[in-house]
Amino acid sequence: MWKKLFGRSANPEHLRETMENGIVRKNIDWVREALDKGLDPNDQQGLWLEKASFSGNSEAVKELLKRGAQAAKCKESPLFTSIQQSLSNPAGHLDVVKLLVESGVDIEARDKNYGCSALVYTAAFTPRIDILDYLLSCNPDVNSQDNNGRTALVHALLDGKKEMAQKLIYRGANVYMASTYGEVPLDLAEEKGFTDIADLIRQKQGQAAPYSGPGTPANG
């Protein structure tokens, strides 16, 4: 069946089928075949960039971007799609995240459901230290908050992601910032039994003035 995909006419449905199978089966020749025969890389019936990001298919993502695919055309940012799927399907997603960011996808843009930036989304939904490290290397707003006022640090501590929390603190995460639910980094660290993280937070509190920006400040 799959061999018949080559040599087909430029029928739009045939081209979409070729692209779909090329992405899912990670066959870059089929992806190129569909594009060479005129399939729009921003075809809204396919949402190809989002699908390739979902699959962790970095070759397809690279080819689509080269052919003019735009993340802004997708219903949901392919950056969030790739980060989310990295939990269940690790292969390829770091490369996809890098390709998308390098192509100009805004890492400070918010997802539609939770209002997370890419950094907050990573801390909230995955254990992927490699993706967190890459995003931190892009100098994001480390104190960005989601719709509930939770920063990446608060999410990391809520989920017991000790290494993530440590990295975020060392990269300047504000240890006073609490969520709209009153979740405070120091309290969360102590609740999880992360005594070294709690000590690190106390050390940082001794070096910085209490937080006075948007969101709920910690008491004391």
C-alpha cells in the first residue's frame, strides 16, 4: 500500500495522505514528495507542523519550516505540542523544540489552556531536564506565571521535581513569588522534604528583597 503513495497525481487528498503517513512513519521522502507536488505546508486540514511536532519528527519539522510552514498558522503552538508529547514519547522532541525556537517561535507566548510560557509548561507537564536546560539557555522570563499565578519554580516543587527546582533557583527564579492559591516555594520545598532546596531558598531570601511585582507575595 505504502509504495503506491509515490507516483500519485497531485490530487489534494492523495497529497495529504502521503504527508500524513510520511510524518507518522517518519519517512522524509514521503513528506518531500507531498510538498514537491504542491501540498501547502500550512494546509489547515493537515496542520502538518503541529502533527510533526506531536510525533517528535524533527526531520519533517525541519523540512516543513524550510518550505514555509508557520507555527502561527497552527491551532495550538507546535512548541507546546512537542513539549507535552516528550513525556510519553521522548525521542526527537528536544530537537523539535530547538528547531521551532530557532525558527522564531516565541518562547514567552502562552498556551491557550493554562496561560503557560514554554518554561512554565515544561516544569508543569514534563520531567524533561534537557528541554528545561535548553529553554533556560534561551534566557526566558524565569518568573513567568500561568493563569493561576504559578511560576515554573512553583510547578516544579508541586510535582516534586527537585533537580528542576534547583536549576530554576540558580537561574534566578524569585523565591518569594507565590501562586494565587498562596503556594510559596519555601513551604512547598519543606512539604516535599527537600531540605537542601529549602536551605537554598532561605539563602536566596537572605540575598534578595521581598517580591513586590504582580502576583501574590509570600508572607514573611
